[in-house]
Amino acid sequence: MISKTNGGFLISKIKQIQGRIFEKLLIEHGINQFNGAQGRILFVLWEEDNIPIKELASKTGLAKTTLTSMLDRLESSGHIRRVYDPSDRRTVKIKLTAATLNLKQQYDEVSIKMSEIFYKGFDDDEIISFEKSLNKILNNMTKWEL
């Protein structure tokens, strides 16, 4: 293995820049109701609504304590509701409100623009290879964390 690598540093730097660009794009598309980090939670819920907090934490990669405080803010701003599972009152599911469901199209436009910026100059094979490598890194990190 190469003795000096910069992958982790580069990923962190990309994440910081990506976050700033994403926030800017949200505002340009008239989305000022939530920030990029909250958008990550909403993105998961737009894909699959009404899921338990534990599953949402897993899909977003957020620690449950971090997620809980973000959900508090999303709930107080009217984006989500906490719903008790009638079959198991210990399970709380997170459900999008109708108003937030209506923001999905605008958010999708931002995501498309973000992908265009992110992958400019890449061909399809490079994108597939890159994402395969990122998934391998993610799997390595997830296994190590357990």
C-alpha cells in the first residue's frame, strides 16, 4: 500500500465545498425552509417516508443524538411529524408533512444541478468506477465503526 495517501483529507475538503455550493443552490431554487444537512434527512424520507428513527439514522449515517436534535428542528418548522407505530408504541416513525412533500421537485432540481457540477468532465464509466470505490470505502469505514 502507498505510504502517504490523501483520500480522507480530499473527501473532507470536498464535503465542505459541496455543502457550501449545495446551500447556495437551495437558496437559488427558492428553498430556504431547511439547510443542506436537514435536506439529507428529507432526501431519505422522500425516498421512503414513514420510517423508524433507527432506520433513518442508518440511512443518513447520522448518530442518533445528532439526528434527534435535527428532527426536533424539522418538526418545529413543520417539515416532519413523529408518529407512534400503533403495533408497537415504543417505535416512533418519521413522516413528512404535505408541505414538505411538495418541495421534492425543487429539491430534485438542486440535486440534478449538484450532480452536474460534481461530475463535470466524467464519462459514465468513470462515474460508475468512482462510486464503486466510494461504496467500498464506505463499507470499510462502516465495518470498522462497528
